Amino acid sequence: MELNVAVELDGQDRPVLVVGGAIDLATRERFLDRGYEMIRTSTSEEVVIDLADVTFLDSLGIGALVQLNRASSEASKRMVLRNPSDRVRSLLRRIGLESAWPIE
């Protein structure tokens, strides 16, 4: 499966990891690498992960979100999820993680 990942700044000068495609075994490392880089280089107190175009998220993808959240916390940053697709939001709800992160 394919994964598109880019980092942009939003109107509040927060870094946004814009993700499209599947976050799974084949793409997890690329997602984590870009996420860690964004967290490490950002001077903002918040980092945003835009999940609007995520088409598939398995348990490894959920684990990657948890890892990025931990890295954000360790860097004294807050991780925010933006526009999770219906599929992602439904999955987060089913596994009890919908309220684990701020969602905008």
C-alpha cells in the first residue's frame, strides 16, 4: 500500500504532518520517521497530524500514533489529530482511543 506524507505549517505556525493512504506494516516506519523529525525540529508547543486522507489504519498504525504521542510528550509538545477520516475515527472509537488525543 502507498503512503504520502508531507509536513506543512498551518495558520497558527504549527507543524502539520499531512498523511494520505495506508498506515500499516509496509508504511509505518516512513510515517514514524517523518513524525519524529517533525517533533524534533518543531519549536511549536503543538504538533498536528492530519488524518483526513488516511484510507487504512491497522494496529501497527495505532501503535505508531501512540509512539508519536509519547515522543511529543517527552519533547513537551501536545499532539493533536486533525480531520480523522470516518474510517479512522470509527476505529479510534471502537478501541477506546477517540478521546486519547485532542481532535480538531
